[in-house]
Amino acid sequence: MPEMLMDNPVDCHDWLVVNDGTCQPCEVPAIPDSPVEPYRLYRFLTDLEDILHATPDDTQRLVQIYPLVRRLLTSSYWLQLEFVNPPAKPGWSVRSLYKEHDFLLTLQMVAWLPGNVSPIHNHGAWGVVALIGGQEKNQFWQRSPTPQHPDRIRLIGEKIFHPGDIVGFLPDAIHNVEPLGDQPAVTFNLYGVTDFSKRFEFDPIHHQARKF
Ligand SMILES: [Fe+2]
């Protein structure tokens, strides 16, 4: 069983990866205690919909969503256990937590075994990832086009996230992830409506990008 979010609630941090790949600490305002305990998934989804209607700017959305994600995961602890132990092949698993045809958000638990590395990608949507268990190294990339290679990218940094950390991504932020240690990296992932025409997987050797 991976170390869980609630086991390490003090030393948690919020981060934002902006469109140029810079990962910066994110100041999140304190919110009042939830009037109802537990803070259930359906209340979170209602609050989320209210934020999305009232706030068009992605960064401002993320700042408001982070504390609700932390509240949800600590108050509705069962969510932290809603992941599938990843099989050796392909080394990762995804469990959808919510799906509604007219509310096209992605809400899922993802688990990765150490020894696997994700493709280099952006999301084509804003995203919030909370690390539940394990450790996850993120590498951050930036577009660095040349006339010959318009999809060239370059590595600009990396960071290791721990349980309780929440990372937000703007739609063009480019990263890849790699679980570290001997436990699966388990994450709660929330993404806005994906623009698939702007979501890419990058090849830093051949300087290519392809939709995925
Ligand atoms: Fe990602």
C-alpha cells in the first residue's frame, strides 16, 4: 500500500506548470471549512461547475480548484483507495471516477509502476494532478523551434513530487512523468475539456510532435 495523502498532510505544496513549462509554487488562498462533512464527490463536482462557469481564466480556475481537490481527497478518503494496482504490463492503470456526456471533464485515478516513463506530452486542457502515493519525477519541457524543426523542444527543469503535492498544468505545458522508489505512483487527475487538435506527444530526438 503506498503512503497516502492523509498520512503526510503537513508538508504539502501547490505547484503550477505554465505554458512555457516553468514549474512555479502556487499561492492558494485558504477557503472556509466545508459546511458539510464529508465533502463528497458530487459536492465537489457542483462546486467545480460553479467555478468553471464563473471563471474563464485557466490559472484563476486552478487556484480555486486546488483547495477543493485537497478537501475532497482528505474528506472523502475512499477516493484515495480507488485505484487499480497496475499490472507489470503495461505498467500502469487508469480508473475513471466520473463520466457524463454533457460535462466533459476527465476525472480518474492513475497508477504507475516504477521503471516506466510516460511519453512527453501536453494536455490540451487545464489539469490538476494530486499525488496520492509513491513519488513521481516530472520533467518539464519548452518549445524551442528552429526553421528546420518547428516542433523542437528542450528540457528546462525537473521536480520530484510527494504525496499531498498538487500540480496544475496549463493546456500547453509539456511534461513527462516517471515513478521513483519501490511503490506505485498513484495520482488523482482532473482535466478540463480537451482540445485534441492541440494535444501532442513529442519526440525530442527527431524533433517531432504528433497528436495523441
Ligand atoms: Fe500529463
